[in-house]
Amino acid sequence: MKELLSGNEAIARGAFESGVTVAAAYPGTPSTEILENFARYPGIYAEWAPNEKVAMEVGIGASMAGARTLVAMKHVGVNVAADPLLTFAYTGVNGGFVLVSADDPGMHSSQNEQDNRHYARFAKIPLLEPCDSQEARDMVGLALEISEQFDTPVMLRTTTRVAHSQSFVETGEPRKGTVRGYVKNAKKYLMVPAFARLRRAALEVRLAGLREYSEKSPLNFIEWRDKSVGVITSGISYQYVREALPDVSVLKLGMTNPLPEGLIRQFAASVSRLFVIEELEPFIEEQVKAMGLAVSGKELIPNTGELDAGIISGKFIEAGLKPAVQNTVVKPDLQDAPVVPGRPPVLCPGCPHRGIFYILKRLKLNVTGDIGCYTLSGLPPLEAMDCCICMGASIGAAHGMGKADPALAGRTVAVIGDSTFLHSGITGLLNMVYNKGAGTVIILDNSTTAMTGHQQHPGTGLSLMGETAPAVDLEALVRALGVKRVRVVDPLDLTETQKAVQEETEAGEPSVIIARRPCVLLTKVAEPAIMVQSEKCIGCKACIRLGCPAISMKGKTARVDPLACTGCGLCPQVCVEAALVKGGKTGA
Amino acid sequence: MLKPVNILMVGVGGQGTILASRILALAAQEAGYDLKVSEIHGMAQRGGSVVTQVRLGEKVYSPLIPTGGVDVLLAFEKLEGLRLLPSLKPGGTIIINEQEIPPVPVLTGAAEYPQNILEFIRSVTPNTVSIDAYSIAKECGNPKAANVVLLGVMARNLPIERGIWEKALGQRVPAKLLEVNKAAFAAGYDYK
């Protein structure tokens, strides 16, 4: 049946059809929808793990037990999961294992744009790169076959434009899966030095076999056209090449580790000029150069950001390799266009995070931040976050600042969401207690993983498959880590929140404030909207500084959009003239 | 159709661009075209710009429209239409909703919402259709159907028969909202 599917939906479909029975992940753009879709199929098990390392380890266990297994994460998630991955490459699998790494060139929703193809080479495992949804679906099945044939985990690497683009997929029927049984085998799975040395040697033997496989695999194929220019490409770049350079010969690599050296040499020998066109790093290019072949790549094609057909076309025209297009229609002059104000994403009207950041800014504290919706508080007008590095980094960073300069200890708070705290904040807090730090950690507990679209986590009381689950008791957890000063505040109560932040930062010992209120998008409670009593408004713009998209200035008077307002009650608390009052009709 | 038709749908989170692109995708599929749809989400719920790229033709390779290669720019909001105007191909068509949704820099007074957007766009783009889709949708029974009004205006510019559009609408819109949306689509399709 032909269906229009996103790359992520296609991967889920491919996993179901290929007999995957266990899947684990931590949400992260652009990978999240893989597990969300997979979890809806019958006869499978899927879970959100608290972080990518745990997801990987769950997957390793499932594979050892004999199940076909899929683990998915965004590119930076693989950093978290790298420790088990690199040794799992030694042990190999029992049931087929595929790791989906969803990379984000252009950083649409990420803190960096690392090219995870390097991980496959680093771990010495096979790497497949689909170019559309059909290949995404097909390659899951192939990855599992390769995994079982060669006793290795396999990486399937997508990018945002594969993961989030929809194209037609010919789907099939699910295979009747038989789970291979578990067989104890310490020499294979117990990686103490004596056994690991054996597996290290086996890894090289396996790689030799994979090199042969790569030469003959239908994943790697040549499309002969004009032989004056030959282009080696992979993944989404293949689509851009086909569009920008429709007449050139193409070596399309679906399997990019190990590379098919013989096939590449054969292709190179048959074309006058050889190019590698790939997004981000010169991963293929450097290896082709190491083969001693004359090839051009990154001197022409940028290694930052996303590619598209226009960039490739433009660079080939510049280099005189493609005739310039003669435009008969004159491009309109846009120089006199009105100035376009930006439309940055913002915290939603009624977002409980807003209260915390308003207070942190008012108190002029140093704020080490973390990954989530709340990172948006670093932008105007709140501008209340100093740094953001990676999941969980806020707590260690706050502790380190305090150790570097004790005067900073009482002036610095770490801010971290509930899902992020459970992902990798717990050990940072444990460290702060153990090493006698004096920082304050604010856990923004909105009871969900909001940024990626409201996924469950160990604190929400529900599982990915919709079952009730034990919910972690955050207060008890942080107390168990040794934090003596623990308090819970409602972040929409500014007086209480300010008092808590002042007292805890001055305490001189580790403290935790749990700012608890569910994400406003989850609670559809209709509070009355805020009304402006225009005669009282003096136009001081105190409410505007909250950065709420429901509030604007109409002339010299504040205006509240009743359709957007959720009646959270924050703006009346900052209005010194009491011009803002509850009681309007909400549109929510 | 040798070259794909490139459609760029731009708006603000909550305006229904996703539903409009789903109806378009189904209609294109029914009409027998190859199709690619690319959307960047994640920020949609947070008041940011929302951009969906749709390409249809005999065979479509790239899911991304080449820079400056948009044939039809469907702007659900005026400012977003202006923002993406440079992506329009010379001779391309812009269909623009007259609705204004001020972004946060405007709300805070850090920037101004430009006053003469439509005049400027008309002065540089001969094929400009501007429409008050919000009011028309309201007359049809629900202002939220503004997205389908706009889809209707675009539909008559695409090589897909009206009957196919109406069928796709029926399959993608919940039954209780179908009558309103049918009226909204017709109002857009027959808009002068």
C-alpha cells in the first residue's frame, strides 16, 4: 500500500514490519516521532527511558535476550549513549539491533550540528543513510539483517529533512518474528580485558566482512549519465544533487561505513572529474582522498548548515562546471521593503516558567540554564539565563562557578526542567552535596517533557504505551541525595517565589526549589482572562517586561488579548497601579 | 509538468497551516502527482514562524524548494508573507491573508509592525491576491476556517480539479466541521 509518511513514521513502520519487538528512546528533535508511532503498533514493547544511555542499555539487554531491537535518539543523545555503544560494538548482538541517530544540520532545534557519521566509524559499526521515507522504511529491515548476519549493532543516520519530510512509501506486511533465545556466553558479553581483547580482534575480522558486503550491497549503486562529472553522495544530499545536477553520473551510497572502496575506485576511473557532495563534514571525502584519488568536495560545498539544490547549483555555476541560468524575468527589487521584525519563539501565554525567570531577572542573579522550553527565557525581554550547554549541565556549571569564586555561590542558581533533571541532573546535584557546594537548584516541574511535544517521563505517572506508572517523588529524591533545604513553590505566585529564591541563595548550603505547576498546554482550565482598567493604566510597561505574547501596548495603555490570555494571574502581580484585574472572558 | 510546482506555506503557530498542507497533500496524491512535504515543527506551539514546503510534480527529488524558487507563496499572516517574499520566483504568485499577528518584539515596543506591507508587495509582485480570510471564514460560520479559505484561493492556481479538492477536504476535516469548511473552501475558490 502506498502511503505518504514522514521519515520517522516510515522508520516506525519499517521496524514493525521487520519484527522489532523492543524499542527504547529519550525524546529529542528530530527523532521523537519514531517511538511515538512505533508504540501504536500491536504486539510490541516500547518505552521512554530517562536518558539515551539508559535507552541504549535497555536495547543491548533486549538484543542479548534475542529480540530485534530499535533505539532512537537525536544526534547529541548519542554523546550520552556513546559509552555503552562503543563497547556494544565489541560484544555484538543476538537479536538484530539498530540505533537511529537523527542529526540536525542547520540546528533547527539543537545546540550543535555534529555529524554523527563519525560515531559509526569511531565505533567501527555499519552505517546506513536513507535519502527519503521509502529508504528509511527499507533500511530498517536491511540494518537488522546486517546486524544479525555480522553480529554487530548498526547505525541508521537520518537528518531533519529525512526525519520530518513526507514522501510516498510502499509498505508491506509484518514479518512473522521468532525471538532468538538467550544463550549465556561470557566470552562474548562480559567485557573484562581478557575477553575484550578477543572481541577486539573479532571486530577487525567482522569489518573485513562488512567491507566486502558494502562492495556488493544494493545500497550502494551507480547511476551512469554524463561521465565528464561524477558525484559521490549519500542521504538527503542525493536528492539535492539529482535536482541541481540532473545530467551527472552519481555514485549513491546508502551504506557509508565501511565504504565500498572498489566501487568508488571503479566510479572514479570512469569519470573525468570526481566530486563528493555531502552535508556537514567531509566524512566520505577524506576517506576517498586517503584512497589516493583526486576528488573535490569541501572547497566547493560548505561544511556548515544545511545544503539544498540551490547551493549546489550555485557553487557549480561559480566554478564554471554548470552553465548559468539565463533569467528572462527580472527579479524584483526588494531594497525598499519595510523592515521585517523577527518572530522568535517565546514562552506561551500562561507558561509557569515565566514567573521564575521574572524573579531571577529582578534579583540580578547568575543563572546557569539547561535544555527545554525554558531556555527561551534567555531571549528578550526576560533575558534571564546566562548559559546553556547540554542536558543536565546547569547544576555542574553552577557548582563550578561557586568553586571558582565563592562570592558567586550565593549569586548563582541552576535552572533545570523536571524531565531534564531526571535525564542527567541527579548526578550533578549529588556532586554539589558531596563536594560541599552552596548553589541553589530550581527544578521547573511542569510534569511533562514539553519542548519535544509533551512526552511522559518517570515523574508523570504514565508510560509511553499509555499505562499508569509509578511517579518519582522529587522532594524525596533530592532529600535522599543529601539536600537538606528543599521547598516547593508555585511559580505563578511571585511573592512566594521571590522569598524562596532569596532565602535559598543566601543559605550557604545546597538547596533545591521545586517550582511546580503543570505546562499550560496540558491544563485546559479556563481561568477568567485579565482585563485592563484603562483609566488606571499609566503606561509604565511593567507588564510588557514579562514577555507574555498576550500583552501589548495600544498607544500608552496596556492591552490584553482575551483570546490568548489564560488568566494565569502573573501580570496583575507586577502592575503597581492595579490596572490589570481578573474577570474577562478567556478564549482558551 | 516537467518541473515541480513549489508551494511555500507560511504563518504563525495555531493558524492551521499543518491541516491545510495535509489537505493539499491528499489532493495532490489523488491527482496522481509525486509529492514531498517538509515541515519544521517544535517551535509551532511557541508563537514562532511556521513554514511548510510542498512540492508536487511528475517526480520530486528534493523536499526543499531551491532558494528563490517558490511558485506559490501562501501567507497566512501578512508579516510572514513579507518575510518570505524573497523566496518567491520572479513571476510567482503570492496569496496573502490580511490578518496581522504582532510578534513579541512588536508587543514589547522594540520594533514596529510595518504599515504598508500589502502596498509594497503589490508594487513588486504583479500576481498578488490579498484576502481577508478571517472575516470570510467568520461569515462561513467559523473564523478558524480561514486556513481553508486560503487553501481555496490557492487551489484554483494549481493543476488539480475542484472535485478532487472537495473530496480531500471531506477526508481530512472532521465531519461536524465539514459544512463550514466546504463553504470556506468555496468562498476562497470563487474569490474575485
